[in-house]
Amino acid sequence: MAQLLRAPSAPSLVGLEEELTCSICLCVFESPVTTPCGHNFCLPCLEMTWSGLLRNFSCPQCRSSFDSRPELKKNTVLCRVVEQFQSAQGEPTEKKKGLGDATTKTTTSSSSSTRSSVACDSCLEKVADKTCLTCMASFCPEHLRPHLESPAFKGHQLVPPVKDLQRRKCQTHQKLLEFYCKEHNGCICCFCLVAHKACATVPLQEAKDEKESQLKQRLTELYALNEKALQSLDQVRVQQKQTSDTANRKLDLLKAEFLEIIALIEEEEKEAVKKVLAEEKRVQDKYEYVYKVLGKKKTEIQGARDQIEMTLTEDDDITFLKKAAKLRQLPIKDVFIPKLELDQNLIHTIYQKAFGLKENVKQFLAQPQEKKKEGAPKRDDPPSTSSQEKKTEEDATAAAAAAATKQRRRPAKRSQSPSQRARSSSRPQAGIPSITLESFLSKSREELLEFATKFTLDFNTAHKKVLLSERNTKISVSETPQNYAHHPQRFTYCSQVVAFQCFKRGIHYWEVELEHNTFCGVGICYGSMARQGAESRLGRNGSSWCIEWFNSRISAWHNDIEKCLPNTKLKKIGVLLNYDGGFVIFFGVGEKLILLYKFRAQFTEALYPAFWVFSSGTTISLCQLK
């Protein structure tokens, strides 16, 4: 219905195009205003015409002068007429599209949408095919013919139809915007070049290409930053999972330690109860014996009493005397009950031991953390975090901890469990004074053997290319990866393995024998040393100390710092660790000891013997020292 009402008005509006055109810009009114003399102009055009004037204001069309600048108000009626005219200007195209114009059907959707909004400035009916930036007008194919055929229009710049030509014109000089000022970040015309002669100006196309190149480069940088952000997010998640795994592992270790403490206390309780029950049984057995003796005596007394009573019932004198003569004369003694008591000294000793254990635990738990650390050397220290991991991951259950407790109570000649050997190796060695490093350098091998220590290798830490043999005392390189189960303490980067036992104090000495030592290493490390990545290699971090054979070169490594050493053909290496003294010495073992290298350090964690093998055929064997 609205289209039917607007249709008859379209021809009349098209005929008013001249009346709706501004005499300054020769375009359809934009925000039309009326002067006191009755003429209409675009507000921007009139403002530009009167800009810079303080007096002598005049109408651009009739030249009527005004004493002062007129107050311009928007012509609302004319604005609505212009809007209707502009809307009616697009209707013929829509009608043609509805009728299925052949030309419109053959064009692409993008060009149809562009042309449907731009009408020919000559006929105002047909769709414009080109826009002339020189004439600042759009033309249909018919009215475009002079530009294509006449030499007079040869220099005119033709472009695809432009809907809003006013946007391409300079508001100051009404000229085509052809340049771009980099200093002011704006488009300017050829007249504006005079005011921008000190600025860096370039043609619009060049400015567009430059900006487009900058935006593409920035887009590439943003894609790279986005990729890094995604990688960082993944890394955060990985670190978060690692933290969670570490916390869970520590919780498992903590629970295992408390289970072992409970097992120790329960074992102590069983022993104490067993002793008390044994003492009770001893006394009870004596009471049973006394009870049997007294019962037998009672029976005898009862029998004698019955015989006398029977004799007294006889009336015949002769018979009475004969029976009385046959009666045995039993000695009459009082019933004696021996004094039987529990061994109060034994009971008191057992109770005092339990009470003392309780008081020690209460005192240890009540004192501050600092005092616990200071008082730690006076008693057996609990295993460090790394030794906890070793022991707990090897035992894995509280039953194993209880078994280890029983093993501790057996005589020294019996075989010990791995966890007990780890504990015993970490205890202080009685009667060993703190000796300086220099004093060890002058000692003979026989003197060092006084500190000989035995240990085995922890298969849970062995790299999948490390082959353990001879009861986990020999290391070699496997051609095929071993089918080891996943373990958080297993090395995944270098073919390395550490010992199952750890050392927390005292002096320890051990020897290893090398075969085909072209690529191998011998050293010590903390239990907290990394198990993955390049920093997990012996000597490449602050948690390990080693000497390394790399082809024909021998080096000492610590904290990723290499010290080259003189070459030696010795195949047996001795390692002396003085934990309390803060040093470790590597010897070459032959007819005499040869100093290879010595490290000084303030050890803060439990230390584990550690080994690295790489080339096929290289083996490291732990020597069984006497």
C-alpha cells in the first residue's frame, strides 16, 4: 500500500531535482538552510562561503547583503522533500530488478548492490555504470559514451560507481581528495598541499598500500602472540598438573611415613604387652602349681578324716583297736601359701619406656620447627623428602613398613631389608671424627676402606635404555628399551640411574669399575634432582656433582660448569663422601690412589650415588668392598 501511494509522486519529485540542488556545490541539498532573502543552500556550503568574514555577509545567489551574519535555521520541510526525492531516486532500479532486467541478472551480486544505490546524474533514472572523479558525477552507459569516445574527456578519471561523492571531496576547497598527510593522519586535496608542504604526503593509493602492509604485519604479529599465548596456557596447565602430581606424591609419602610411625609404635606396644603377658603367665603357672599341691594335700587330709570317722563308729573294742592300729599317723601341718608376685621392676621398666616414648613425642611435636632442625643430629633423623620417595615408592604399603620394622629388631648378622639398609647408611658412624679434606688426600686405600659402604641401584629411577644386572649392581646400555613401568622418579632424558640408599651424614667410600669407558659418568646427586629435560643430566645443575668420560676427554661437572681433567687409563674409580665435612673426592684406584677431582659444597639434602652410561659396551660395576 505504501508503494502504491509513493509511486505517483516519483515523477514529480524527479522533476524537482533542479529545485532541490544547492547552487554552491551543485548537489542535492544536505542539511538545507534558508537565508533571509529566501534562497536555500547546504549548511556546510554556506558555512564554508562565510568562513573568515566578520562583516559584508551576502547571499551567494542574489548577492543581497546583510548587516550581520544571519542566524541560520534548518529547513525541516525541505529536508523531508530531499529525503523523499532520494528514496524515490532508488525505486526505478528496484522495479527493474523485480521485472528481471537481463543486464542486472548477468552482473554479480556485489556489483548489483553497488549500482542499485547509485543513479545516473544525467537522467536520474538508469543505474550508473561509472563515476567520473574529474566531473564528480556518475553516468549510465548511455551518458558515459562521451567520456569513452570524445578526446576532450580522455584525461578524466573513471572509477566504479561511487555512492557518496561528497565524502571524496575536500570540505574546504571542494576538490577531490587525492593525497594523504602522514603528520595529521588525514586525506587532503591538491589545494591543501600548500598548507601541508612541510608534512610528509603521499598519494591515497600509496598510503592505502602502506597502511595495508602495516596492518598485515601487525596481524601476523598478533597471530604469533596468540600462538604464544596458547602455548603459555598449555604450559600453565602442564605445570599445574605437575604441581598437583607432586603434591599428591608428597601426600602419599607423608601418609606412608605416618603409617610406618604407627607400625613402629604398634610393634613397640606388642613387644611391651608380650612381656607383661609373659610375666603374668609365669606367675599364673606358679599359682596353678601351688593350687594343685594344695588340692592334693586337701584330698589326703579328707581321706584321713574319713578313716578316723569310720573307726570311731566301731562299738567292738577289739575291732576298734585293730582298725585304729592300722591308721597312718599323718603329720598335721598348717596349709602354706607361698608369696607369688609379678616382677614389678620389669613392669616398671616397660611402663617407663612407653611413658618416655610418649613424652619424647609430645616434646618433639610441641617445640618450634627451628628447634626440631637443631635437635635433629641428637636422634635418628626422619628420611628427607627424596629418601621418603625412594623408600615409600619401593615399599608402597604399610605392611612393608611393618616388615622393615621387624627387620630392624633382628640381629645384625641377618640380612636387612632395602629400606633398613637405606636407613642404616644414613645414620652417623660412631667414633668417626670430623676430618678435613686435606687429611683424606694423604690417606691410603686401606685407610679409606674403613669407610666402605655398600649399596644397590634403584631400578625405579633407571632410564629405559639402562640395563641393570647382577642384583642391581651392574649398569650397561641396552640396545632395546626396557619394559620398565612408569614411575615419577624414572629418568626420561639421559640414560642414568641412582642408588636406592641415601646418605645424610657421616663419611662413606665406594668404588666402581669401568669397562670401555668412552661415554659414562660417576657422581652424586640430591634426590630432588630433575628427572626430565636437559637439566636432569648429571653435573648440568646445582643438585649433582660428577666426573664424566666423553670419548677421550675427562671432565668434572657441577652446576653446568665444566673443568677439564688430565687423562687417565685407570678403570677403577673411588668416591669418598664426607657429608658433614662438605666435600666429595674422586680417586683413580691403582697401585696408588690418584686424585682426579674434589668438590666442596654445603650439602642440604640426602645424597645418592648416581651414574650415567651412553655408548654400547660401556659398563659400570659396583665393587663389593670388604
